[in-house]
Amino acid sequence: MMNDTEEIEGPSSQPVAENVQTTNIIRQKTKFERIFGFPIQDIMSWDGIVKILHRPADPSSLAVTRILFGFLMMVDVLEERGFGEADLKWGEPTDCRFPLFNFLKPLPLHWMCILYLIMWISAGGIMLGWHYKLSCVTFALPYWYMFLLDKSSWNNHSYMFGILVVLFLATDSHSLWSVDAYRDVIPNNRHVPLWNYAILRFQLFLLYFYAGLKKTEFDWINGYSMASLSDHWVFSPMKVILDKDQIDLWIIHVFGFLIDLTIGFLMYFDKTRIPSFYIITIFHLMNSQMFHIGMFPFVCLATMPLFCGFDWPRRFFLMQMSRLKFLVENDPVKNPICHYEEDDKDGPFVPKKRQSTIAAILYTHAVLQLFLPYSHFVTQGYNNWTNGLYGYSWDMMVHTWDTSRVTVKLVNLDTNESMFIDPEAWVQSSRWQRHADMVYQYSKCVKKNAKELKKMNNVALYIDVWVSLNKRFHQRLFDPRIDILSVKWSPFERVSWVMPLLDEFTPIRDELRTIEKKILASSNHSDILFMADFPGFTLENYIHEDLENITLELIKGKVAVAIENKTTILTEGGIMKIPSATFHHISTISESPSAFMYLFYNKTKNLYVEENTQTLLTEIISAKIDNFINAIALLSRAVLRILHSTPMIRRIKIEETDALYF
């Protein structure tokens, strides 16, 4: 608890400056000042805000975070950035790319490997504080280049890493426990301005708080976004008192929403910080097991101490690790950019030009970060059933997509001949299938490959994607009648060929879940698929030979089912058998959309088996070692390619052999 004398302490329970002469005037602090660490009148003027941002702070907590962040980025470069799989990611010239700006192109594979090396060395430089500013720049430039090269791999945490490294570049986090500080590139153990902490705290607070705001959607609050996640072993202790449905709704959705919405506030204040640290640590460790999200949980854990007192490492070493107290036994020295309380003796604070410029840049960054997650009314070309691209909106896990079928048909307009394209060929992931902007880019790529590989110059492309959003019926996402190559796309205009979400069937999702549970409980190999279609549209479907005992049941509307030369009319409640290993056509002939379900027996269905923790750990370690070895091998080949023009051996995906088929 803070005292009531003039020596003001921030929310982190530490004096904002050490070795500063205290004033002889004693006054009582207001409640606001005791909570936030500064008087309310200081934020009522621009000069007051600049003054707060340049108060001196101990650099030790910032230095610890820099070291941990740099280490985690070294791991991230090898794994999620894809150094060990650079040949698969960047090596195939026919692969389709989805850059944010179409003028961006990947470099040849050997130079991409060199960029990875630069990033990896730079991350090490950040960790060690070695040529720190340069290391931040040489990490950030290739990082953002690769990030902007591929929208299909975007996620919120990759975006956050890119922002954090830019923010670290702006700070003086290398003023303690760094090679630069020991080489006197920067004065060792020097105060840092308060904004070094404030801007990082703001960014991390926004990560949590906006994630909470995004979870106010109906689907999340009512437990539709992450259904069946309770099957994971991390929830095993909770199954003693809660069933799976209760875990899915109350623990995953409701409690997850409350954590995101409040944790930023709870970590900021002294009285709630320790309990909030326990909660958020468990939260991130569970996420690290449930999702393939790389270093994100560990970066969040590494940045938690930023919310503690600025001098907590100094106090920890002095009190708990006497052998290392030589690292912190000297108090921080003054920084000329900071404003100290003793400076107020010379009169009212007048910001220096540099101080005002820094504050203006920070203000601009904060406004931009507050605006971007809700900027989708501007960039309407990226919207479909959800708003914007996934990756900068902090809408983490809010939308779960389940793709049931994708048909890509290429038509040679010169011969009127049709052929189908494997939707998994020429791409790195399936995310392009759910975004109109990437479908548009994909169509241009297919046209180029068709011309180069099949000598077809005049083609049309039709794409039919069936997806389910948050446990709704599977339905068409794009109009399959539209030649994607003939349409126009703009980032600022609504996409006309995105089919509307069939919201009229949304209220019966609970009934669908009840039916699904009943079917799945009847047999380990039983399965069910709910589909809906628009009036006047026809679904051409092929049932694989591995599926048996297939039943089609109509839930809503009226359809005509054609199998070979026989057509059957189904009305609501109608049921019929569907043969496997053959095509059938379902035409919606009612004036309203139709809804139906397939019931079938899947002979090859994979059963869920809980993973043995020891085996899983062994596999993880083995995969990381293999990834590191692959990275070294690729780098060696890249160097030989650059120095001696040696052909670079690379792995290829099986799908690359022939993506087009009749």
C-alpha cells in the first residue's frame, strides 16, 4: 500500500525515480493519485501528459522482458516463421501467393533462407542487447516482409510479434544487462522514460481487452464458437464436477470471455496482480496445449512482468540471489530525456521538442491500434460472413470454420472442356477458401498456371465452397455461377458474389447438436452432416466408397434428388437412401432455402485417442530437433547456391505433381 507523502509511487508500488531529492512540502495525495501514481490534473493538458510519459523508471524489468522476447523470437523463426520448412513454403514457383499488396513477391528460395538467418541472428541480438537498435531493424524488416507476403497464414499473435519488435526498437531496453551497455554504446544502468513501459503495457492490455470485447458476440457467449473443446485432456480435472457441455459453455466461453475482458485491469493494480498472474499463467499454459499457436502463450507469459514494479528484478536479486546482487547493486543513473521532480524547481514543465514528438508518435500509434480492429466498414472488400481478415482484429477463436467440400472447376473457353483442380494444390493452407480477396488472387494464379502448364489462354474459373460457421448448417460461401476471373474486386467495396449467411436456420442449432450427439453416441463410426442451400441451386455431390448406409433426410424446404436417371421429390421430413461411389444431384425447388442432413457410416473414421503426455513430449522435442537440422541444411544449400551457383535441392509436396485433372 502506498504512503501519503510527496514521494509518489505508480501502480507498480515503486518510486518512479531513485536518488531524487524530495521536496520539503508534504501534502496528501488524492485517491486517484494513490491508485494511478500521478495527479489527475497532469492528464488534463498536453504538457502534463508529456511530463508523465517522461518520468524516470528503472530499466531492469524492461531488460528482462527484452531478453525473454528475443529468445522466444529465435525459437519462433525456426518454427512458426518456417525456417525449417522454407523449401516447402517458398520453393515452388507455381504456388499461389496471397500478399496484402500484389507488388510483393517472394525472393528466390536461397535468398529467403538468408532472410531467415538474418532474422534468427537479429533475434539473438535483441536477446543479448548486441547492436540492439540494428538488430531490431534487421529483425522487423524481413519479419513484416514475410508477414505481408502471405495473408493466408495471418493470425493475431504473428501480428502482435511484429508490433512488439517495433515498440522494442523505440525503447531503451538495452540500457541494462546488454552487450551494448557493457560496451558503453549506451550508458549502462540508465533510467528509461516511463513511456517505454506505458506503450508496451498499452499494447498488451489492448490484446486482452479487445479480445474480450470481440467475445461479446452471440455465438461466443452462448457457447457455439469452440464446441467440443472439452474433450481435451487439459480439462480432465474439471470433469470431476462438470460435464462436457458445462465445461464448453461456462469454462471455455464464459470464463474465457471474463478473463480476456478483465485481466488487463487486474494485472495493472497491486492488490489484484498476484491472483491475476496465477489465472493468466494457467490460461496460457492450457492454450499452449490445446492450440497450435507457437510462441504466443510464452510471449504473453514473458511480458507479464511488465505490469509489475519497474525494479522488481533489482529487488529480487538483492533479496533472493545474493550471488548476483553485483548486477544491480548500483542505482540507475539519470537520463537527460527524463523529467525529474527536482526539475520542477526551475518552473513549470515545458516539453522539449523531442519529448513532444515522441508523445505525438505514441498517441498516433495508440489511436491507430484502437481503430484498426473496428475499421472493417472501410475495408469492406475483406468482409464476408465475418468482418475483415483474421490477424489484426483480436477476434481470437471467436469464429470456427468447418469446410465440408470445395470444388474448383476450370473451363477452357476455346474448347468448352472442363477440368477440376485439387484445391489443396498450389497453396500452403486452406484459409484462402474462406476469403473473397484471396479467392480472387487464387483465380489469377490458376489462370497463370493453366497458361504455363496446360497452354490454355482463354479460361473461366468457378469455385464452390461449402462451410459451416460456428456449428451452423454447411452452405455455399460464394456464388458458384460466377466466373471469378471475370469479376472485379476492391478492398473498399462490398463483394457481391459472397452468398448471404442463412440466418433463418441459426435458431435450430441446439436441435442439430442434440441430433448429432445422439447419432455419434450410437456408434463410433456413425457420422452426420447438416447442409442448407438456396432456392434454384443444385448440389452435385459424390459419396465416397468408404461411406456406407447413407441416408438423406430433409429438414426444411423442398428438394428434387436425381440419382442417375431417377428423380425423387422430398418434402419436409422426407427420407431416402443414397448409394455410395456415385454422383447425385440435390436441387432446391422450394421458394425458401432448403435444409437437409446426411447420416452415414464411416468405415475409416479416426477415433479420438487421448495422447500420452510422455509420448507427446518426446515427439515435440524430436520435431524441434528435426526442424533445426532442416534449417541448417537449407542454409548450407543456400550458401552453396549463392557462392557456387549449385542447384538447390528442396523437398516438394505430392500435390505439386499434377493439380489439374479431368
